[in-house]
Amino acid sequence: MPLVGRPYLEYAKRLSMEEDRLLEKLREFKDRGILRRISAILYHRKVGFTANAMSVWRVEGDRLAQVGIYLASFRSVSHCYERSGWHYNLFAMIHGKSTEEIKALTKRISEELEISDYALLFSIREFKKERIKYFSEDFKGWYEKSGLGIHCL
């Protein structure tokens, strides 16, 4: 996506159509289930965030939503969600320029929220992330092997 103030206007120009018409069409595709979402991927290492930790927190149930919203409000938190099955029930991925930066932020949050039961699980290695390419030959091969059949394609 072009890094401009109105990227959809750029796409509309390429398609020889009005920006409003393009946006209308995208909304229609979403409503019909053809398009799920349009999203950006931030390659955090390329912009200087070399340290990553999954922070795990034990939060009382009545405070869970409040604490989750607070954690998610930090620019360095890329995602935050509730989990069950472990005594830590709130997870938040924190990105930083160093492990010390992440530890300091987490300590500050812990003190502000008065939550002492938490841990940091630092990333050691990042494996290549690759989104599935629908309707490709690889996808068709996987789909056929899955036993789901190819009839949906």
C-alpha cells in the first residue's frame, strides 16, 4: 500500500475510477464475505524493535477488561488477549528496542496496576511468517490433501 495520506485514491486512479466508488465496492465485498479485511503488517525488526516479549499476567476476573484495555493502549503492545487454561489469564506482546526497555515498561505497568504476578517470555528466534496465498497451486494441493475436497474452490 502506498505511504500517502489517501492510499485508496491512488488505487482508484490506477483503476480509472472515483475513490468513493472504490471504497463502496470494498465495503460491498466485505458485506458479501468476499473480502475479510485489509490490514498492514509491521516488520518490527526493520523499524528498530529488536526485543520482543510476551507478557503474561494473572488478573482477577472483575479487572480483566480494564487491565486488558490499559495494556492494549501502549504503542509498544501489538496485541493483547485473554487466555484460559493457565493461571496467567491475560497476554500482551510487547516490542522494544532492548530487553531492558521492555522490563522497565512492564515493571512500571505492574506497579501502576498493582499486579505482581506476571512474567516475561522473551522471543529468542523469529521464524518466517508467511500468509497463505489462496487460490494458488500450493493452496489447491494442500486443500486436496486435507480431505475437504476441491469443490469449494
